[in-house]
Amino acid sequence: HTGDRIWTERTNGIDAPELLVADEATGTVLVASESGIEAFSAADGEKHWEIDTVRQLVRAPAVSDGRVFAVGQVDEAPSLVALSLADGSERWRRELTSTPESAAPVATQEGVVVADGRTLVIHDEATGDRLRELHSFDESDDAIPQTVAAADGAVFVTTASGVVAVDLETGAERWRRDVPVSYVAGICVGTETVVLPVDDPD
């Protein structure tokens, strides 16, 4: 309401963009860094828990139904990990083919969507089982998934060469726009609108 600072807490350090996420239902703020994840109270900044099981996080974790889904290194292996939002305890982990260059996991009604190499894969939220491969990108350098978002039954993915909308249920491509996307990747899905940073606005 006023912009006044309510509280300040030190963290393990944020050295990359998009490494903070808040869960409105529980009033929890999650801060990710190369050394792990910290959970704070949004009301007063009290630290709830801290874990270093998952390190070198690519982007902010996703939160859904009392679970935190993070992509990073576990024992030097690229992994998707589910943690309890309440205390940070591990629920399950699944090793990935390779660490996504920047794409964060996204929790959807179909499951957790993660970029595993050049393929979008859906994992079961409760068990971590690999349910199915949703969509694959070609081998060109500018086709590597950068950012993933989901809304209204679609997954939106940016690459260096543009943005594509994929049907969440069938994996079919709904539409594609070829535009040079900024490497400082990001995407925001609003009401019937997708906003993303581009290198050349013209």
C-alpha cells in the first residue's frame, strides 16, 4: 500500500535473475541461490527453513499444493526435486538428461513441466514419475528452451529465435512467433496476452 520497507533479511545471495517466488496461500517467500533454497515468512521475514540438497538452481522453483519443485544439481547430477513447502524435506527426486540452460519448472494441472535438454517433459506432482514427453525442439543453437510458462491449457516457451505455444494436453503446436528474444529470458502470461523481452523491438 505504501511502499514502506517492512523487513529485511540476509540470504545466501542471488546472483541470477528470477530466483525468488512467493506462495500466497501460506505467506512463504522462497529464495534460491547457487547454494540452495531458503524459505521466509512474507509477513515478518522469519526464516522457516534452509536446504542445500539442490544446488546451482537454474531459476526460481515452482510451488503447488504444498510442494516446492526445483531444478538444479543433486550430487553433481542435473535433477528435478520436490520438497515440502512446510519444512523443506525432500519428497522425491528425478535425474534429468541435462540441466536446462535457464528454464524453470512450471507446475500445471497436468503435472510439473520441465525442460529436459531440448524436450519438454511432464512429471507427476505426487510421485515424480515421468508421465510423457510434451514437445521437442530441434538441434539448432537458437532452439534451446529459455523460459517456460503455462496458462489456459497451453505451455509458452521462449527460445533465442522466438516464442511457441504448445497445447498442454496433446503437445501440438498452437502458434509460433519468430522474433529475436533477449537472452535475459523472461515471459509473463496475462489476460489473453503473452509478454516477453526481445532484442529488436522493431
